[in-house]
Amino acid sequence: MHRKDATRRTPYRRTRKKKAEAPKIPKIRPGAHPELKKVFGTVGIPEKTAFTPDPFQMAAVEAVEKGDCLVTAPTGAGKTWIAEQAIARIREKGGRSWYASPLKALSNSKYAEFCEIFGVNNVGILTGDRKEKPRASLIVGTTEILRNQLYDAMSRGEDLAADFVILDEAHFLGDPDRGVVWEEIMIYLPARIPLLMLSATIGNADQIAGWLSEMREKECIVVQETCRPVPLYPIFFHPSGTLLPLLSESDEETQSSPRHPSSRGSRGKASGKLHKKVDAHITDKNPSVLAADRSLPPLGRILEVLKSFHLTPAIFFLKSRADCDHALSLCKTPPPDDDRKQRRSLRIRDLASQSGHIANHRHLWEIENLAAASHHSGQLPAWKLVIESLMTDGLLDVVFATSTVAAGVNFPARTIVFLNSDRFNGKEFLPLSPTEFHQMTGRAGRRGMDKIGFAVAIPGRFMDVRLIARLTSASPSHVLSQIKINFSMVLNLLLSHSPDQIEEILKKSFATYMIVKGKRTRKAQRLIGNEHRLLWQNFLNHFHFLRESGYVTEAGDLTPDGVWASQLRVDQPLMIAEGFRLGVFPDADPALLAAVIASLVNEEESNDRIPKRQIPDALLRTMLHVRKGLRPFAKQMILNGFEPRVLFLRPALTLYAWAMGSEWEDLLAFSEMAEGNLAMLIFRTADNLRHIRALDHVFPKAAATAARVIEQIIRDPVI
């Protein structure tokens, strides 16, 4: 569903045109349909009881003792407890465990959590940014680090130094950009090492388990739980301020119960039929609205209605970063000056003392005085951590967020609010998928803090209420293979396998399994192809180019250049390798090296209209030298169907200035980037420099320079 202008053209008539009716924007007054009386009566904090494992948790712990296990259960159901029990059993036997997650923030959170459980000296962390106690009995890290360790073990002819592996957020197997890393781990992981996968959103768990059982020649047991630990009730916010049940009740018995049929026991039982008053509103030819087109509704007033029925804290999902920030200006009523305000102020002062950037943040007043915050990827990690910390401790009433907060971060609320039924995927707006919807609603209802959670649909130009109704009972989307060939993969596989052996590895892919079993959708066919030979042909295309470029021999072995290039496990390994091989990279100047690497890391088109007086001569000469030196190789890549990145000057100058000590605010203004994007450019540049630092046996001067500049660019407020 693409967004289109809702305005309709009327045919030309000679008769006088009838003036279009102006949209009705009623005054918002808090109200609730009588059917909600009992539902709202259940709002509150549940009594504390002694913890008792759920049957699915016990089943999963038993399954891990036998072999591999895939657990799918709603957010907050207690999947981490399963991992804790399994890790404890491995430690009792003197074994080592690896806990992999998709996000550095999530890895940091799990590291802190596991340190409390197993002791600081027994837990290590590996995320690229952090490397602590790498020989501990439990390692927490990102999936890319685990994949790289598997590469290293294969190249040395050794086994991975682990006796148990947990893959958190296992549905990332279907992520278009990073799913290949999950699939590689599953393929390369020795069968002797039990694998536990945890996910809230996998629709074809049995299919994935079937693939793993066949590939690893050991049973993978699926443990599924569909009941949410906290029931979810969907609500429609009428423009008048009256809250209505979103769905119709199936019978009178259900009407008298707060457990709405969509809520949440098992998915799929609700009909998705709209409540009659909701249906009447959306079918009205001239319905009342909350705001004029293209403007945000009165979010402050909407929040006040939710507060009047004790439905906060709430997360409002908005379509853009700008909307999230603008939403704060619509909140005008401060909460009571109570104990929460004092605790919030103390916590903010404590966090602000660790960073001057936090102490001077433009939204600090709103957080402290209105208990309101915005949260999105355009913000610095440190600032997002402040918001997440306050929200987790119940010190905020509302967070305005983009959908990125829905995945992988412990960010609970009593209510989540939808203003749009679609989501921007980086290229276009598409309808929310069942998986995305379940991830978002997974934030509603905090285990141990709420008896019930709520999902509120706000009518508007980009809200398909019927779609939201269907999604309340829809099963999670199927996960499709996203395996793709890249130069880093080919170099690392050739380090330990012959081309014939690699073909056998590719036959083990989930993509091939889906083809063989004949369970592929048209979408999967577009993504993967009609048969596994296309995957193999893609490998051969990369292989032949590496051979022509001198990284692989005619016999299929890596040349000395290919061996060290395989250690560059980054997005553009060949461009970096070629830069060093040709001697066009600055290997003695830290700031210049950071600048060049930043231009290779940058993925966005950049405005390079920069006054010449702002560009240091040394940087300009270096960039011209690098571009000229790499141009023939880049052209050769293009002729062979590969896409090298354009080396823009602005990101290079940005990192050069940062490495030379520029102030953050000056850097931000020049970069023309949001804070979060700029921080990400710096983090990714540092990550690429770490791989260069590891080449000290081949390029000692460049490795030493890379080590120095990493310390120069990873500083406050980036960390």
C-alpha cells in the first residue's frame, strides 16, 4: 500500500460546484463506551507472587538437554529465563556459552543482566566497541562477532571454543540486510554445540526447525507459546475523545469479560470484525477528525484522555523522527509534582553528570517537567539510554517513538498507540506486517507491573483501521532466507574450504531447503531465485572476480593478499584491500586514514558542495589521490556487476575534523546529518579501523595508525 494523496478530483460541470464540507474537528472530552467499564476495572498492578516457571519454559529447558531448540513466545513471556537455566547447567559441567544478539545495546543490557546472575568475573562481552573478559565462561556479543569467530575457527581447522550457543531475536534470520549472518552461523556451527534460538515473531517455526534438523543431523525441537503474559485489549480513539472497543464481541459471555477475543490467549481466534460504532465512524462520508490533513493530532489532549483512564505510561508510534520531536511541543500539562518528579530529577542529574551533551540536551526540560520524551534513531545512543532507563523505571508518562524501538529493546509500557497502519522501510511506506505489529504491541503490558495492556488506534489519513483489526489476531509472518553472497563471505570460506566444498555448504542453506520442500512463496522466489544453482552462480561470479584481481589462485586457493584481505570483515573489503595493496591510503596520518575509511563506510548520497577554503589541502590531496588510484579497480567491479560506493568528500571531511578535535555542535552543523546518523558513521568507521588494526602483521604502520585514531574518534558524546 503506497501512500497517495487522498484528495479526489471531481469532473468539471457547468453547474455551480457544491462547496466541500469542512472536516469536523470536535472538542476532545474524555469518555469511554460502557463495554470498557469492566476492562478498565482490571487496570492496575498485579499482586506479587513467587515465580513459577510456565510449562513452555520447562519444556524448552528439557529440550535443550536433548539438542537444538527453537522457542517462539510473546515479548515478556520469559524467554531469557530459559537461557539462564541452560547457561547455568552448562557452567555446572565446566562448559562455555555464547549469547548472541542483533544489537549492541541489547548485548550491553544482557551483559549487565548476566553479570548480576552469574558474577562479573564469569561474563565477558564482545561487541566491537567493547572487549572484556573474552575467555569467560559466558560470552555476550553481537551475531557478527560470533560469525567471525566461526570463520576464525574454520580457518585454523579448530572447533569453536563454546559448548552452547543462544541466538536471541532469531527472527532476524529473515532480515533483508543482516539475515545472512544468522544463516551463516546456523550453517557453520558444529553440530556438537547445542543451539537455542529465541524469538517472539516466527510464523514458520516448524519449517526452520525442519531445515536445521536435516542440516545438522539432529532434532531441533520447537517450543511455542501463544498466550501473552499480560492480556492485550485493542481500543479505538474516537475524535470526540471517547474510547471504544476496536473489535466487536463474539457473544454476551465475552462482552462481560475483560479478556477480549483478540487478546490474547491464542492468536487466530478473533474474527477481526470492527465494533459497530467504530465501523459507523470509518464509513461515515464526512467523519469527524482529530486534525487537518498533514498535521499531527492534538497528542497532548489524547494523552490526557489516556491518563484519565490510567492507561499510561504510553508509547506513541509516529512515522518520522521530526514528528517524534514535534510531538513534545504538543504536551503542555505537567504531571503532579510528586515523588516521581523528584526521582526523575535525581536520575537525570546523575546521568547528565556523565556527559555534558546530556546536561545540555534541548529536550531535557520536557523529560524532567512533562515526563515526556521522543526516541528515534536520529539521537545519540547515550541520550536514548537516558530515555530507556527512565521509561524502564516507570518515571515517564509518554514516549513518542518510531518503530525502531519495537525491536530488541526492553522498553515496556501499559499502552501503545498507533497513528499509522504503515511503516517506512527505508525506501517506501508499506502496510504493517503481522510481525511488525506483534513487535510493537509486545511493548504493551509490563509483566509484574500490569494486569492488562492496551493498543490504541488513532484515526487519521494514514490509518487503515480494518488492517489494524485484522492484525490483532494475525499469525506472525513467515521468515524467508536472506542468504546472499558477498566478498567477505567468499574470502573467508576459501580460507578453509575448496570451491567444491563451498558448493556443498551452499546446498545446506535455508533457501535451498525451502526450494526442495516446495514451500516457497512468490516473494521468496523473487528474493532467492528458482533453484540453488543461482546462489552457486553468484558465488562463482565473486570467485572469478577475486581470481582476476589476484586474491585467489587458479587452483582456488587464496593468495597471500587474499589471506590478509579475508580479515577485513566489512562491507567493502576489496576496496579497502585494494587501497592498501596499491599504496594509495595514508598509513601514517590518523585523521586522514579515518577520513578515507569514512568515505568508504558512508552509504548515503552526500552534498559535496563545500567551499574550498573549508577543505584542508592535505585532505583534498589525499582524497583526489585515493579516488584516482581506486578508479580503475572500481570500473572493473562495475563491469563485472558489482557496485563500489561513491567516495563522497563531506563524510571524509566530517571524520577528519572530528579526529582533529572539532567540537560536536560544529561537526553536526557541517555534516548535515542527524546526531544518531553521525554517531553511526563514526561507529562504523571505528569498526572498519579495528579490522585494519588487526593487519599489524602485514601493514604495521597502518595498523598502528588505525589504533591511534580509534581512540581519537570514540569519545563523548558518541559514547
